Amino acid sequence: MPTPSNMIPLGTEAPSFSLLDSLSNNMVSFPDQKLNVATVILFICNHCPYVQHILPKLIEIANLYQQKEVRFIAISSNDANTYPEDSFQNMSREARDKQFPFPYLYDETQSVAKAYQAACTPDFYIFDKTGRCAYHGRFDSSTPGNKEPVTGTDLTQALEHLIAGHPVPLDNQKPSLGCSIKWLSVNPA
């Protein structure tokens, strides 16, 4: 059973973070001094079939929209002890092999996922140039097995509104569906 997004209120200020990028081994922070037209924060992981289903189109869209001053930042928050395919080393390999055009950050403590109330992979948040949430939801209506084409329409329509200086319509805010974030297990004392 797929897990839906937790729909945070629009206008929520972006929680700040600084995480290690699996591609460059540098720290990446958000927000920083330079806010783009929009910033897409996406929670993904290596093993999720929902992420794998959209990944080629996601990379294509990121390449296109980064030319329009939209920043993309991917974050993996899964417990790599339980899901070793989502380890930092495997993230780095995946990002290089698939030629990610964006940083792929490791949220080892899961504090960023908790701050964003992320629930699933993939999960998309768009923050406007003021650092406020303008969109939270799905990439498009396609999921593995539903035979709908992968288009990225929901995400790109939201970005087009922001690029044009308009708010994202409320009816464009549909929860993402995917694999649940694999939370660290808590050992009782």
C-alpha cells in the first residue's frame, strides 16, 4: 500500500538544513543567500520503485528548469542500516551513474525529513523566491503499474506559475504516493 504525502500548509517557511552531498562530498545548505525563482526539494531514495519509475523524466525536467533559475535538491533520509541500497556510497554511485544534475544529500539523522514532515519517496516541495512553500505534492499521476505516462505535469505546471510570477492554484496540490520513508528504529533503553 503506497504512503501519501503529509500535506504541510502552503506558505510554510522552508526549514533550513546543511547536509553532505553524495556527489561532491561538499555541504549543501538551504536556504542560502541566493534564493532562485524557485527551489524544488525532493525526498527520494535508491531502492523505491516509485522513484525509479519517474527518475529519467525527473532528470530531464531538472536539466530543463535549472536553465530557468529553478534549483533542485534531492535528499535521501532512509535508514541505510536496514536498507543498505540507500547508503551514502550507493547514493553516490546512483547519482553518478544516472548523471543527476542536482545535489543528492544524505539526511543520516532524519532530522530534515522530520522538519519537512516528509512521509514518502518521492515527495516534492517547491519553495518560492521568498523561501515559502508554494507547492507540495506529486510529480504527476503516473505510478508503477497504472499505465499512465510519466510526464511531470503537476510539478512543471507549478513551476511555470512561479516563473510567471503567479501563485500555484490550490487544485494543483495533490499528495504524492510512494514508499514510506524508512525511519530509524528506536531501541528501548
